[in-house]
Amino acid sequence: MHKKHWGIILLFGFMLVSLVACGGEDPTESSAEASEEIEAPSGEQVIQMATSADFPPFESINEHGEFVGFDIDLAHKIAEELGYGLEIQDMNFDGLIGALQSERADMVMAGMSATEERQENVDFSTSYHSSGEMFITQNGSDITSIEDIEGKTVGVQLGTIQEEGAEILQEEYDFEIHAVDEATNIIQELITNRIDVGYMDTTVAEGYIEKQDLAGFEDPTEASPGMAIAFPKGSDLQDEVNEVIDQFIEDGTILELEEKWELDES
């Protein structure tokens, strides 16, 4: 057969394949697969939640690519109680407030403390958990108290209450602050001797101490504000969520989750 005839047949076959593909596409199927986290039936309200999934046991991503942790479980229970779906997006901690301000998220749950500075930009729910802060060191380190951090390099996560606290402590103890994007990077920097000590949430630090055979001691200076859910200023969702949190505190739901994730209430 001549090459010209072959070309006509191939062109005709390509047109048939294209027509079948276009005619068989179901737009409802593609939109339904947009996010595995959406649980509400089509048409119901979906809460867009932002988190920073590097903060176990509050939020992290497991080996199956799923969001897991205390905050994640609580968020699902809150959404279920309100009859809403839930979609979770992961981002760096220091970008969470901006996500609320730019309306890319309806709420943030990320072990976030309700500080006065943050309250200038977002609204917070009722506090649902409090851990406190802890210094974390390599096992066998001679840094065993807050006085020992003088002249050392202290690692913190950008945008966290620990970064704010370190800046206050720095005025008294004169140490260098080394800020990183993720909490896991603090541990990497510590193990590779790029920092002398890390400064983290107590519950998170205790988890790393156990898993990585590290050491640490609690910050004796002051208790941090409790963890709370952040919302854009004036959000209608704040009052609804507050009612559910109050209910979960009263009926023991939050206590059950704290026990499940082995959180030590300070």
C-alpha cells in the first residue's frame, strides 16, 4: 500500500480516538477525585483547613500519604459534628496566617498557640490543648539547663511561638537563633551538629527524644498560650467551632484523643 494511503488511515484512526476520548470524559468523576479528604456529599459545605504536617503527634503524613495526628482527628470530628466536609492542605508553618488572610483556607489547625501578636491578624477558637516548651539536645550533651544555652546555637521553627520565645530568652541568655522551615529540620540540624540545642513544643520534643535517643529539659520560664484553631478575622465558623470544642471538652472527646495520641497535659 502506498504511503499516502497509510497516512489517510492513520489520520482517520487518530480522529476516532480523539472523539471517543472527548465523548467519554465525565466531569463529575474528575471533580470527585480532586481531594481524598473531602467527606461531605456533593453540594454540602466543605471546610478548607490548612496545616503544617511536620509536627507529630499533632499532624504529620504517614507512609500511605494520609494526614494523621491529634489535630487531624479533632478536625475530622469537628467537621462531622457540624455536618461539613473537610479538605486538608499542607504548607509551611510560617505561611499559615497568610493563607487565612488571603482566603485560601477557612481555618488552621497546626498546634498553633493563640498569641497576642497572631490575634492582631486572625481570630482564635477556645483553647483545646496546652503542652509547654522544651529544649532538646543530643544524648550526653553538657547542656542540661537553661543557663547552659548561653553562647550556644538554638534551633527553632519559623513562625512558631518557640521562635518568639527564643527571641525573648535571647535578651537574657545571649545565644544565637537558627530558624528552619520545618520541625523535622531542627532534629536534623541537631544530629549533624549544626545547632547545639532545639527549642520545641514539649509533646513533640518528647516524641523525638524517644525515637532518636536524644535528651532534653523543660523550659522553666513561663507557660505558653494554649493551642487553638485560627480563623480569618470575622469568620462565621469561629462561633460554630467554639460550641463544638466546648462540647468535646465537656463530654471527654478531647481527653480521649489526648490519650490516644499520648499527649501529656501540662
